[in-house]
Amino acid sequence: MNILLENIYNSSFFFNTGIGIFSFVCIYILIVLLILPASWLSLLSGFLYGSYLGSIIVFISASIGASVAFFVSKSFFAKKLKNLFSRYPKFSVMEKIVEKGGLKLIFLARLSPIFPFSILNYFYGLNNIKYRDFALGLLGIIPGTFLYCSIGSLAKSIKELQNVQSPSNLYMTIVGIVATFLVVYFSAKYSREYFENS
């Protein structure tokens, strides 16, 4: 990772060109599709492009990567897993909960740091979720994206960036805790309603 960061830093002039930004977006999309940690790229985006432009680049990249993962999951895996859901009722209940929660649960899960971004993209593709709700739910990553990019923009050098710890502040901690609590609350509520009506 350190060697990769140094190589990118040495090519920082390239990454500030139109082709460079496009290359950065492609790398970010690939990382999201491969379910690899992308937080370091968000920090790097802040370092290379600043808080605001960096956040926009990351949000666009993450949204494209998430959308591709969503459609790949829906096209290639959803039908196969329907048979698995029919054999195991617990999976069917999870599907119904997510479907009923829709945009509300998607948005809250995006705000919560507990749920991995890349895994959620594929998971939502397995459920009967409208792409519109999936896309709107991506707005939930904006606060975390801006925080990462802002902290990355404060680094004076690539060595400083390498030593940056995962950013956290009181505001994001509170938002994350509340969002996680609400996801659990609504999931339990919809689960109870499902069993009462079945």
C-alpha cells in the first residue's frame, strides 16, 4: 500500500489532469467492485484534489461502482439465490424486511459505519429493491466521504497521509450510532409485522 501511494504521489501531476481524474475514478470503481477497502482512496482524493472536488470525485466514483455491483448482483446472482431463499425461511424474512424498509433502511445503512459499503451494493442487488431507492440511498455516504476527503486534504505530504488514522469525530460517531440503532429498530419492527401477517 505504501509503495502504491508513493507511486501515485510521484504521478500527482498526472492525476490532476482530466485523464488522471478519469484514471482515479476507474481505480476507485474497480476497488468497490472487488469489495476492497476504499477509505484510503477517499483520503488520497482529498490529498490530491482538496475537500470539495475530492468529495465530488469520490461520490461519483463510489456511485458508479455501487450501481455496477447492484446490477451485476441482480443479473447474475439474484435468480440463483432465490432457490436458496426458498429453502431457508430466515433468508426470505431478511429479503422481505429490506424490501419493506426500502429507501429508509438503505439510507440509514449507508450512514452507519457498521455495514460495509461494497458488500451492501451486492446485497441490495439480491433483493427486490428499486434502483431509484438504491441510488437515493447513496446520498447517505456524503457525510463520511466529505470527512475522509477533508482529513486527506490536511496532509502536507504522502508520508503524513500514510500515518493518518481512520477519521472520526463526535458528529460522525453520533450519526453512526443513531443510524445503526434505527436500522436495528426498523428491521425488528418489519420482522415482527411479517410474522404477524404470515
